[in-house]
Amino acid sequence: MNQSAQLDRRFVWHPFTQMRDWLKREPLVIAEGHGAVLRDVHGREYLDANASIWTNLHGHNHPKINAAIRRQLKKIAHSSALGFANEPASLLASRLISVANKSKGDAARPSQISNHKLGKVFFSDDGSTAMEVALKLAYEFTRRTRGKTARPKFLSLDGAYHGDTVGAVSAGHIDLFHKAYSGLLFKPDKVMSPYCYRCPFNRARPERADARDYRKCHFECVGLVEKKFAAQKRRGNPYAAFIFEPLMQGSAGMIPQPQTWLKQVSDIARHHGALLIADEVMTGFGRTTSHSAFRTPHLPLFACQQENVQPDFLCLAKGMTGGYLPMAATLTTQNIFDAFLGEYAEFKTFFHGHSFTGNQLGASAALASLEILQSPASARARKNLENVLRKELQSLWPLPHIGDIRQVGMIAGIELVRNWRTREPYELRERAGIRVCEAMAKRGVLTRPIGNVIVLMPPYCTTTAQMQKMIRALREAVAEVF
Ligand SMILES: *Cc1c(COP(=O)(O)O)cnc(C)c1O
């Protein structure tokens, strides 16, 4: 066995992994990556079909990002944001604010949007910390505006995942991750998310199409959101904030929202005076690409922008550095910022921060990544890749063990079922998703399932041929496993 594999087995504890299973076999040791291809220590090549757990945007070893990091490395790798500003982080903050405030019909911006213009950036390290920052700011902002005795309450979506630190776990609703720690967590309310394929309000019989396209309902899910807000108001403690992943919930199982859902529920939340916390850790930076309303050179980079929703907190991480380095940002409004201003002795300071806040190498990578994203060539490539993905996914419908295929931009979730006519799921213990992904790996395609959902989220540099190979591997793997 390769030496790194031996050392790993001896000393490393892997995330979200049953280590007993891990220790049964030789781990795959990644040695290199170029574009959408990963190479292991034995020289075997694999396609990175989930962009290294949703982080990589432009491919591995991108010359522009590599060069940006090298340039910065000659100056300094890191100095502290506690006490000092630095060049790349300040520039990055201004660029993030600029791209985050662009919206459909920029010229005639409804006041609803301009009132919540994002103006400040708080840097941190990863998606979880970006969420922690938003939660703490929203909590404290609410206490300062409603009175110190207020007990700010949050509302988030069923199945939500917002990270693994204690605050971020609290905001989520995945039992498997929650049960053990419930004693440690605060408790937000939850409301159903629009999971059309398994929605109790959807009266449509299963068809061989994305469930959003043939659903039969009256947006009862939106009605439930309104009900929640109204009930909480009657209790005399209106929700402080509504937390959501826009357009598609990732770790919940790639649950896509039908068109206008996002706009409708955020209007409800706004109407009830709640702050909006948008977790775009997965969906940010072009992952959800297009909408018919946008022409290619002006593709929005964030999911919220596609439905003209302007959050008070925009949480970014995974793809922010192009997937190179751990760095995150919580964007917020001047209004929130102002609530933390005061004389030193008033102690209104936001007492929060991490050692690597505003790291220069991360910021340099993020600046280079943004520049690539904003180039017309990248926008065209994304649009094209999205179309290729849409076309190729069609070839999976004939498989009886595929129940739903849902795509938002460059993200696809393929739900495996025992029987598509009844939507009968596999039990988690059957490891259906894991087995299919193992069979795909044998065919040179790497991804990780969420329960029974296979995720495809390729880097934007993926070629048509590579995309076809990913789908072929999935098709063959499903046929082999079932
Ligand atoms: C991955 C993810 C997080 C957590 O990010 P980490 O960098 O893993 O801490 C939070 N929210 C969403 C939507 C995510 O996909």
C-alpha cells in the first residue's frame, strides 16, 4: 500500500465517514489535479464530478489563480485583520459588494432592494463560520432594535444544512446530524421546504420529468410560511430572521425550488419585518448560472439575484476562492453595521473574529476567481455546460431506479428509488447512493451521494466529452448496482 495511504489509515479521522468502512480498503490518495481531472498516487485519473465537495469552480491548477497566489506569496502569506488592513482583502471586499448588489433590471431597482443594499463584508474561514457571523449579527441586531430583553427567534427550512459548528448546526434541521447534539443547540422553528418530488400537497402522479415541471398544487408550501410568520407574530415575538438556501437546498438532498417560491417567501418574511439570511455557500459564484431573463454576458453570480431577492446577510464560502483555499464572507447592510457603532465604553463592538480573517492568499485567489467568473468567456462556458448537462441528464430517465432528476444551473441531484411509479425510496441502511458512487469511481468518476441522491456539480471547465463520461458512468453504475 502507498505510504500516504498507510499513514492516513493510521492517523487520520475523516469527516462524515464511518471509519470502520474506511479502514476496510486502501484509500484513494489524490496527488494532483488539472482542470476537471484528479490523479491519484498510482497515476489513475478521475473526473471531479462534484468539484471537490462543491468548492472548485474553474478547475484545478488554473494558471490565473495559481499566478495570483504566487504573486501574493512573494509579498506575504498572512497578517492579522485584528489591528491591520491588507491589500487583497480590502479590494476583495469592494468587489464582492459590487457583484452582490447587481440585480435584474439594475436601472429601476425597487426600493425593497435598495433599502437592503449590501455594504459591508465580514471575512471568516468557511461556510459554517460565515453562517455563525450572520446568526450572531442578526441576533444581536434584533436585541438592540427590539430591546435587550428580546429573545430573537429564527425560522429555517426543513432539511436545512448550514454547517457543523454549533450555531450553524442549530440553524439546520437534519435529524441524523442533530439528534446527538440537541442539548447543545438553540432551537429555531422550521417550515417545510418545497420538495416537489415528495411534497404531500403535490397531487401529481410520478412522471418521467423534473417534479417541479408537472406538480399539481396551489403553492401550499408558501401558505405554510405565511402561517408560521403570522402565528409567531401572535405570540408577540415576530421572527428575527428567516434563513434559507436560495433556489436549491444542497445537503438537504439537492432540493430545488419551483420558480417564484423564493420571491414569495422572502416577501412574506419582509412583510413581517424579519431579516433575510441567504446561505449561498453552495449556490454562490455562478453555480446556479442562468435564468431565461439573463443574457450570457450578464449572468448573475448569486442565486438570490435570479428572483430579485435582496438579503440582509449573504453568506459565501466554498467557491469563493475558486475552491483553492478556505475563506468565507458574510455580506451585510449598512443598517446592521450601524447598530454596532458607539463609544468604545458602550461595548457595542461585534466581539467575534478568527485568526485567519481576511487572509491574503485566500483573498488573492478569490480576486482571481472573480475576474475569471466575470469574463464573457466564462459566462458563455457556464451557459453551454449547463445546456450540455440538461441534455445529457435526459438519457437517465429510462432507468426505472431513477425517480427524480433535478437541475439548477450547474448543479444536478439524481434521486434513486426502488420504484419510480410509487416513489418508494431505498432505506438509508441499504447504502444505495454510496454503492452507485463506488461503481462510478470504478469508471473514473468521483462524486459523493447525499443519501439516495447522486450529486453532479462539475467544475466550469468541464468539457462536453467529460460531462458525457460522467453521465455514462452514472448510467452504467445504476444498471450495475440494481
Ligand atoms: C457546505 C455548506 C455549508 C458549510 O460550509 P463549510 O465550509 O463546510 O463549513 C453551509 N451551508 C451550505 C449551504 C453548504 O453547502
